[in-house]
Amino acid sequence: MASLANPDDEYSGTKAVEATHRIDEVRLADWMKANVEGFEGPIRLSQFRGGQSNPTYRLDTPTRSYVLRRKPFGKLLPSAHAVDREYRVINALYKQGFPVPPTFGLCSSEEVIGAHFYVMAFVQGRIFWNQQLPSVERQERWPIYLGEIQTLAKLHNFEPASIGLGDYGRPGNYFARQVDRWTKQYRASETQPIPEMERLIEWLPRTVPKQARVSVVHGDYRLDNMVFATGGPEVVAVLDWELSTLGDPLADFTYLLLQWISSSPGRVSLYGANVSELNIPDVHQAIEIYGTATGMGAVANLDWYFAYNLFRLAGIAQGIAGRLRDGTASSARALEATERVAPMAKLAWRYAMVAGAQ
């Protein structure tokens, strides 16, 4: 994690640890002393404001700062919030020189703070929650987006087996697996009937595209999950690997493109913005940059992918709705997330119809 671009932004910075998210600081300090080289207490603990998923804490000590990510409190859906997977992929990518924070240790016992967790470095830099980048000069915006897209291409250009991640995901069609996964997660968290979700659940499995490539996919790749250098457009860390796996790189890339083609409740997206005036690539230029950086060339017929990604986002938001219902949601913004489910499902179905659904 990092210091954020706009300290007045409601998502940025830290806050006092919520009462329902408190952890045993004495046991944590003991674990840090035994497992983190160079650690010297005491710890001053705070909680990051952003995020709806794994509770994330900032640990300040007299000599340095750390970040701790733990599994959420309460009952979890199957396969969700596997912090050991996050830890594994970050370590593998760090060894390749990919911009991720260095890690310091994984705790696979619940005896320390009540859940599995890992500790990584606190990376100084800027995080941009407003995708139109009002806080930076016009001439810096294009390089920031260029860095965002080219960094994703770099991730997708790794051969998973060659970096120790050949078994990081299951074999078979990625989209088929993902549609099945998010259908199950949606059903497990369902709070209201949504006709468009029912149509998507029926249509998407019948129409999954063939998968031409397999790469490490981030799963939530967007501007506010990245840290940029304080004085320039360089990407210094990509954060939040909770949803990462092996899959079709087009899933990651078309998810990134959603910031151009749909609004983002609670955040300012590029939808409807004059990107030329802002000096930000338009969606076609973004596609060209990615195609050149990956060697894939032209990427076309994206409507199915947009429908899939919006369906997946609706499933994720429904999972937050389920945790809110159960009293285990990790952010005050959880209610807002639950209100996005139906609108995202409706938009997903519109793209599905453009892609041929009836």
C-alpha cells in the first residue's frame, strides 16, 4: 500500500481500526519479532480506508512501515480471500522485477490474530482514485495511462510455468470456470431477484469464447490498485492480488477497459469524459497500446467480454451484499456496493444483447 494522491479523498489514507476489525497487537508484535527480519516495535496500528474485501492494516514502527492483509472476519464463501495465494503470486512476480511490494512473511495459523495473514512493505507513492487525474498536470496523464496499460501487458507476457506459477490456476477454459464461480458466489449471497442476472447465468456458459492464451491475470486491475512514483508516471507497485489466477489475458484487459465504457459509482471514471482534452488515451488507443505491447495486435469483438466482466462485478458486489447482511463487511462503503448489483447486471445484459443474446 502507499500514501495516496489526494489526502482529502474519502477513500484515501488510514483511519482508526474499526471495533469489529481489531486484532491482538501483542501477539502480532511477537509474531513480527520472530518472523520479520529487522523488525523493531512497538507497532502503531491503523486501517486503510479503501477496499471492500480483505481488511488491510498499516503497521508503523520506529524504523519502517508495513502493510498487513488478513482474511475477513466471519463466515467466508468457498475459495474466497485466500491470502496465501496473494502472497505466493506477489513473491513470484517480485523475483521477476515486476512492480509489487516485497513481502516479509505469511502466517498460516489463526492463533496470532484469528485469521491467516501476510505482511508486506509499505510502498511510498501515489494512488489515483479519480481516473480523470485532476490532481496531476495535463502532460503527465498520458504517461500514467501508458504505464498502466504497458504494466498489464508485462504481466500477461510472462510464461506462468517459467516463473513458478504453472499450477496457479486450474486447466480448462478460464471464462467457463469464472462464470461458474461467480454464479455460485452470487447464489450463495443472493438477497433479491434480478432478472438480468438470471438471463446472464443462462446465456454466458453457452457462449464462452475459445481461449487462445494463458497468463497470470490480476483479476481487479485498475488505476486505484496501482502505486505510481511520487515524482513521475512510473508504476512502482501493483496491489490487491486477491482475485489473481491463471486465465485468459483478455479478461484482465477488457476489465480495465470498463473504466472507459461505464460509470463507476463512488469513483470518477472516464465514461463520458473528453479524454482528448484531458490528454488520456481513448478506448481505441488503449487497445492499440496493449495490442502492441503484448504482440497480440488488433483486439476486436469485445462485447461478450464486457458482458462477462460486468456480470462478474455484479457477482462480487453481491458477495459484499451478503457480507453486509451477515455483518462481516469490511468497509463502510459496503452498502454502496450492494446498490450497484442490479445496475451492473442490466448493463451487462445490454452488452450481451449486442453480442447476440436474445
